[in-house]
Amino acid sequence: GPQAFTARDRLVILGAHYDTCRNNPGVDDNGSGLAALMEAARIISSQPCIQEYSVIFAAFDLNCRESSDVGDSACFDGMCGSKHFVEQVLVPVFDITGVAPSSVQGVIIMESILNYNNTPGSQAFPGQMEDTPGVQLTYEETKEDGFRGNFLGILARQEYDLPLYSVFYNRWDEAEDPQYKRRDMLVPYKHIADVIETTSDPHWQVYNTFFDEDIKSFWRSSSDIKGMFLSDTFHFRHREIEHPGRYDKMLLTNDRLGFLKKITNVVTRTTMDLAGAKGLADCKAAVPVMLTQGIQLAGKVTLS
């Protein structure tokens, strides 16, 4: 956008890892997140008028944590690609431009967003979730609905990330296809990465189950970065075909493709809202008159 590389910029970052864990199929985790990222990039970059603020599309590698006993393992702690992006790309942007981490309008990470399963009993949760502040409502609502895996999990920090996820909520609720639900998992801690790593909360393991993903790389760097993590809850949502890896294979159905389509559309619209994208009428109004009426050049050309 026109504010790029200035202190006035208010970045929006869309991210997804493009690899998968060893011996896993990879269609949902994370082919689905990468597909949404690429489609959002295609739509936003093809708009007739550039948005006010910069949008960064980031695809990470080395998401999976692997034991050092694995001979060719490259990432022992997990999230190595997103950590590298934050340290080697984002932080230098802050330093060069003077943009404060708190000025980032939002980091949206998409991880496994394909598996829609409306079958009763298809949704599971980690133990103690029903008693964990910030996520227990998702457990209760899903229980009332017969433990159906028919929702997108939206994970964020309850107060600090409100300016980000409220825009997403508005776009989600006005979108079509109401059979695709959302469940809000809003934790009460701004410094959730520290809470998990110091095990200072009795429910830290539940929080870690959902937040031990690429979004945590950003919050490790600065808790002032607003962020949101979108997921179908990974292996907690059942699939149809048994697979020897961590995840089962699953069928590509119209319901699942529709689920992915809605998520992609809402993420795209949310990003454009945050970045200050202009409608076509506003876009035309912003074009200088000389460009709408044509430019005439007068003078002489001398060749020597």
C-alpha cells in the first residue's frame, strides 16, 4: 500500500505453513491453509485499486516438531519456519520503518481448515477443556450440538485481539452458508505464550494443545502483535479413513469444499477491510483527473 515502509503503515499478515508432518497425507494439514492463502493473495493483488496498508502473504516451512533421534530432522522445537520469518523478516521491518508491533492490525494464521464433519460424535476435545477459561464455552456449545465437527475454531486473546476478530466475526456472520458455524476460543491472557512456556496456569496444557502453532512465533516475539488462529481442530475432528499416521485420510466432499470456500472468502474480506481496500467507486474517485482524461505531452525531441 502507499504507506509501505513508513511508520504510518499498519501491517496485515496472512500466514500458513506449506509442509506437513512426516507420514501424514497433508490435504487438510496444511494443503487447505495454503490453498486459502494463495486464493486470498490472488484476489487481493488483482484489485483495481491498491489498499491503504501493506498486506504480507507468508508461507512457512518446518512446522512440525521432530525428535533429534530422527536422523534427517531439521526442526526439533517446531514452528522453525515462522520463527525465522518473524526474526529475519518482520522484526527488521519494524526496525527499518519504525512501525510498532502494536500497530500490526492482525496476523491471521490458517491451519487445517477443510474438515467439516456434521456427523454426531465426530468432534473430540482434549481433557479438562470443559473447565478451561476461554475455551469451555466451545466445549459446551459443541456438546449441546451432539459433538458435531461442523465449525471453524477461532482462537485469539479475549480482550487484546478484539479489533481483529470482531472484523472477522462481522464478515463471517453476514456470509452465506449458515450450516458452517464458528466457535470462539478466546483465552483471558494477553501473554499466552509466556503462560504456556512457564506452565503458570493450571490449564496451560489445554491452551498449548491449540496455540502450539505458528501463531505462537509471533507472540513469542511480542505480545503486542494482534493475532488470530483459524483451525478445524486438527486430529480432534474425526475422518472416515484410518491412516497409520497422526491424522486419518478423508474424502473431499462438496460440504468440505464449501467450508473451505467460506473460510477463504471471509479471510479475504477481513484482510481487505483491515488493509483499507477501496470499493470501485472510491477507487475511481482517487485517480488523478489527468489520468482519467488522458495525458498530453508537448515539446520537441532532439536526437544526437
